[in-house]
Amino acid sequence: MIIDIAQNGPWDKLKEVLWLSTHSMEKYEASPAKAAAFQLAQLRVTAAKPAACVMAHARNEQMAGVAALEPSDWESKIYRFLMGKISILLAVGTYTEQLHSYHALLAELETRARAGGLRHLACRVDTRDTAQVHSLESAGFLLMDTTLEYLWKPGLLTPEPPPKWIIRPHQAEDLAPLTKIARTAFTDRMKTRYAEDSHLPLEQTRELYAEWLLESCRGTFAHVVLVAEAAGKPIGFQTYKIDEEFFKATGVALATFGLGTVLSEQRGQRIFPSLLRAVVRWGEGQGVTLSRGRVVVHNLPMQRACQRSGAYVGATFHTFHKWLGSGRPALPCRGVPSGKVSNGQCHSDV
Ligand SMILES: CC(C)(COP(=O)(O)OP(=O)(O)OC[C@H]1O[C@@H](n2cnc3c(N)ncnc32)[C@H](O)[C@@H]1OP(=O)(O)O)[C@@H](O)C(=O)NCCC(=O)NCCS
């Protein structure tokens, strides 16, 4: 049975399922009780958002699963159609019981999403949750990326070699060159999930990264943007945000890496490991004890840069997308050489 928690509660019963998520937070060194309290607080925030929903699946009068759907307002503005994300999807029990809960929850979420006019859904899943992966696949979601989550502790940073470049907070004059770098760094040779999704036009995806960088510099998406500079010019950057809500709920001072890159002609000189260390040190100055950043599994240069700076892998995720719109193919275009498509529907053609 599906229960609309946002409408009818019972909120306290969700703890029967939310304890599951505490396993995935062990790596952040939050106590299970505080991690569950954080998730519950997050769910309450989600439920209060317009057009969001929080659903539970009950089996034999016990809570068996929980799911939350919320609109992705910022992405919707960039792509100019309504998009949403499944921010929590959890189920307890055996593989078969979990499948049952996930199927029921996903069917309900999709009905709600369609009724709300959403045309695109995203869902990130811990790679250990096989039942969730299989449920998303059978519900028509497509795999867009697999990422490794790296963790940094100030005490584990590798030594910094003698500096050959300056690393400093961004300045107003950096905005134009940094935006130019951001526009192509994540969509060309190295592609993220937005760039892999054939339903998301490439030009808007480039705009998304340019805007992400600008919002980070404005302080909306980041607390700091550190810039690597050589010969008076910015040659790379990294954005970084302190997870204030997580700290309030758990007492763990965690922060998250956002966008980071180095100009293609400057790569291979160990600039990025220096930037990573500088950002972790900046966080340390603010009291941050643990930093995290996700890297696409096939982005080998980035894996090397993370490892070289002293990071270790703490978790692994898959991200799935589902296109709910009509009149466009439900599957990516097939049989067309990369970068050239004939029907004008794939992002690589834009
Ligand atoms: C990932 C990235 C930031 C690394 O920056 P960097 O300053 O080149 O980092 P490093 O110098 O430590 O190089 C990292 C690895 O890439 C290799 N490499 C990649 N491009 C290279 C190039 N053009 N010349 C030489 N080496 C290169 C290096 O050999 C190194 O591996 P190694 O340590 O085994 O020798 C950069 O490649 C980049 O901006 N990529 C595109 C955007 C991106 O992927 N951002 C991260 C998103 S999560």
C-alpha cells in the first residue's frame, strides 16, 4: 500500500526505513541516529516544496519503503522544460521484497511526475542496491553515469611540491575566462550525465555549466571558488560548498567539491592536485574535517589527480535518467555516428 506521507504522515514511522540510509553515511562519520535525523529533516524540507511529494510503501502494516520526488527548478530553467529528481528511494527486506516496494513507489512517483508536467526525471542510486538498480531499469530509466565518491581529510593530504603557479580565490575579472573554460570542459572530451543524455540539448548543457560556475562565484552554489593562475591568467578552478545542513543535524563538518577543471593546454603538470589540496586546506581553515567529490568512473585523469592529492574512494553511485516527454524517442538515438545525427533530436547535433 502506498501512503502519501507529505499529506497524511506518519513521519515518525519512516525511521523504520530511514535507518537503511545511515549505512551509506557511515563514511561521513555521522552516528546512525544523527544520520537518520538528517534524512528525516531533509524529507520534511522536500515535502514543504511546491510540487514535491514524499511517499511510503507499507507491507503488513510495516513501513517497507520511502521515496521523495522534487522539481529541479534550476535545471528546468536552463533546459526550458520541467525536470525533477527522486531525492530519496529506499526499501527494506529481501531482494524480492525490495523489488516490490521499489516498483510500487516508482509507479506512483511517475504518475505524480507526469501529472505535474515533468518531462525528465533523475535518480542517483548506491551501486550496492541491486534491487533499486533493477527496478529503475525495468521502469525504463537509462543509466547515464557511474561515479566514484572520493573523500579527503586534511591529515591525509600529500605534500605540496614547490609552487609553479598561484592559487587564490576568484576575482571579478576571472568571470569571463572561467565561464569560457566551464562551457566546454564537461561536455566535450569528458562527458557528464547531462552531456550523455540524448534528450538534453548540448548547447543548454554548456549553458548549465557556465551558469553553475557563475552561481558558484556569486556564492549561491559554493562558498569558495579557488583559481589557479599562471602568467597573470586563470588556468583552472575548483568550486567548493560547505554542507551546512548536514553539520547542523550531525555535527560533522562536511563539504562538497562542485565543478573543477584545468585548461586543456595546461594539463598534465599536476596543477589540479595542487588545487584540490588548496581547497581542502581552505575548508580546514573553516573547520571542515571531511570533503567529498564525485568523479565519473571513466575520467581517469581526474581519478589520478584525486589519488595524487591524497583522496580515497568512499562510495560508488549510478545515476539514471528517464525521459517522460512525448514525441521524442524514449531511447537514445541508435546507429548514428557520434556527433552526427540525422533527426535533429540528439544533443550532439545541436
Ligand atoms: C581532470 C583534470 C582536472 C586533471 O587536471 P591536471 O592539472 O591535468 O591534473 P594532473 O596534471 O595531475 O594530470 C592528471 C592525469 O592526467 C594525465 N593527463 C591528462 N591529460 C594530459 C595531458 N594533456 N598531458 C599530460 N598528461 C595528461 C596525467 O598524466 C595525469 O596522470 P598521472 O598522474 O598518472 O601522470 C583535467 O584533465 C581536466 O580539466 N579534465 C576535464 C574536466 C574534468 O574532467 N573535470 C573533473 C570533473 S569531476
